[in-house]
Amino acid sequence: MNLWTRDTAMAATGGACSKNWQASGVSIDTRTLNKGDIYVALSATRDGHDFIEDAFEKGAAAALVSRIPDGLEDLPLLLVADVLDGLVALGIAARARCNAKVVAITGSVGKTGSKEMLRCALAGQAKLHVAEKSYNNHEGVPLTLARMPADTEIAIIEIGMNHPGEIAPLAKMARPHVAMITTVAAVHLEAFRLVREIAHEKAQIFSGLEPNGTAVLNSDIPDFDILKKAAGKSVVTFGKSADFSLNNIELVNDVTVAQAAHNGVDFVYKLNCPGAHLALNALAVLAVCDVLGADPAHAILGLMQWQPTEGRGAKHRVSLGPAGMDGGFDVINESYNANPASIKAALAVLAGSDGRRVAILGDMLELGADSIDLHKEIANSKSVEKIDIFHCVGPHMAEFYALIPPEKRGLLAANATDMVRVISRQIKAGDVVMVKGSLGTNMAILVDVLKNLGEVTSQTQTTGKL
């Protein structure tokens, strides 16, 4: 597949290149570059121009650059004034040449999980192009668009932010026909004074909505009024009393069974993992499918194929002793991110697990001046009563630790490295251990330590979101 040729890329970016080439993909990282990709030499933490030779050794078809390093003059280098601007131009051009229906998803939590649910729900119903990983920022969105084949029928784009003014340019780049907001919650409060300010920023996704486009909104959240006003006329709601109403949720043997209704018609859908918050995200996905005209029965069946990903709720069984003769324990990997809403949701899932329930919690970052109070509020969660033991990492999570009953207090460490040295002896056969914290707290190393205590004999997944 020829995704880009020299001439189409030059026309899109206004760049110059004397060598002829054609490319089948686009990459911003030589570590994951595939043969035939355009290598985009971005300069963020490191100058991508330093890795141009590596890219061509791995089979790059061309490179998008803002300067030509000495000795590389004979390579197919597409020279532009600014590499990031060049990538954005490729994304805009790819969006313009494609007749796909575009879905854009944002929200304080649940973006990536909902995106992947939608992928499963629409699988086999259209030719899909879906954002990989959490490519939702000023680099990830144009990269996703630049990778989009011209014959795509439905594109699913994830849009994120952590500062004011980030969503609008990405939304205008993606030009969605459907814009979905999962929820608005206390996240990134270092950059926003109030949650309502976050709602106004999330609502900027509608600035890129195509004419006659549709907004899919959570009607249960306090700031629904802000979102609805910004969305305009065409709004489809999901929630307890909404266009797509969630009437009942039951958790049966690690399966979530939800009863819902739309236009007076009752229906049931299932997820092969527990989580009331997941049922709500799945209902939003079914609302998007309805707006797109997808087959609802097919979408419901597709949702059953969804599983959370590593760092966002993946569950591992660790067997102890030869052939597991000493039993085993489960590890739920929630180490990718944390905020008040996601920690409460993850604790609710852990509270419903069978076995001794062990939570290893790291600091929630980017919460601004209210960070300590928000950590303390976690202690008021009903799920805390059902968790047997808490091990806590970080100075702010220590505030939570001080408020829980003494019998629930396990280890307290300043950082994840210190916890690594002592956590292994605290885990027993029969435990269900959930590890959660913001990415910057490096809680993932605790997951690795726990998995290395035995043999990982199965990988199922449970709580995905965020």
C-alpha cells in the first residue's frame, strides 16, 4: 500500500526532496519503525535528526526533516521548515483526501478504553483506522491522521489535553462527524482552577465538529450543561436517564452484565471483565455506533471481545512454586495513570474480587493545590471498607494512608523503588493485588516485581479504562 509518495508528501507539506520514493507508513520513533515508513525527525526530548541513519538502516523509505545532517545528502530527505508542522500538514492532507466518518473521543478518564471498545464494536462492519496506544496529543493526533489510508471508512481518533488550549486545534485537525466525551473529572488541576474549567476545555472538541455532526455526552455529570451548550443542537446522551439509559448492572463471575434502553427498546450487553464504570463507557460506545448506523447486535457481540490493556487493568495470574503447587495470586496492572475518579473505580473493582484484597497505591500527579485534599478524599470511598490492606507510595498518598483504619495500613514508602525492596514478602497465595498510580510514580516496576515471584500462567484482564 502506497500511503504517501514523494509528490503527495511535498504537495501536503510544501517541502522539497530531490529523490523519488513512496512510503507505506509513518513513524516518529526508530524503535518501532517498520520498513517502508516515513521517519518523522521530531525534536522534543531528543533531536530526531540524530537517528536518521538508524531509521534508514531499519528500512525507512524517507525522512521528514528540517535540516540535512552532514554526510546524509544522498538520502531521500523531505526538507521542511519545521518537522512538527510538516507532520501536522500530512495529517490535515490525509484527512482531506479521505471520505471516512471520523469519531473523536475525549474525556477526563476512559478515552483509551472507550476507543478500544469502539474498535471491537465496529470490527467487521467497516474498514477502520484507529489511533494506536494513547496517541492523543499534538504529535499523536496528526500522526494518527497521517497514517490513515485514503479508503478508510471509519476513523477513531483519541484527543487528550493537560493544559488549556490544546483540544481545539486537534479537533479542527480531525474534523469529527461524531464527538464523544466520556466524563469530566478532577484531572490536570495544576493547569485548571476548577473542574468546570476542564469541562469548558473538553467542550472545545466541538469546535472541530463537522456540519450536522453529533455530540455523544454523559448526562450524569455535574457539568453536562456546559458540554450540551457547546455541542449545539445534535446531542445524544448516555447515563441513568438519557437517550441511552443504563438501568441495571450486575457483576457475575468477572463478567459485567448491563441492562439498558434506547427509544423504548430494552437490551442487554456484556463485558468480559468487571466494572460498573466500564458498562457506562460501553453504553456510550453503543450510542456512537447507533449514530454511525452500525448494526447494534453486531456491536454488542463485538464489545464482548474487548479486554483492557497493560497498565490500564490487565490482570495476570502468578503461580507460586513448581507447577503452581504453592498456589498463586492475581495482579491487576493499573500502573499507567491515576486520578480520583479512576482510583475510586479501580478500588470498586478490587473490592468485588475474591481473595485477600491488596491495593498498592502511588501518588496521583498533576492535581495542583488541592492534591492533598483529593488524596485524603479517597479514604471516604465505600470500597475502602472492603479492601484488606493498603500499601502506599509517595508523600501525598501518605495523607490517605494516615486516614484509613490502622489494621488496613501495610507498607508506606517514599517512592516505588523503595517499595520494590520490601513488597515481595507482603504477598500471599490467594491475594488479589491491584497496583495503581500516575505514570510518573513508576508503579509499573512493582508490577514487574510481583510477576517475577512466580510463573505467569494466564493473562486475563479486568478493570480497563483511562
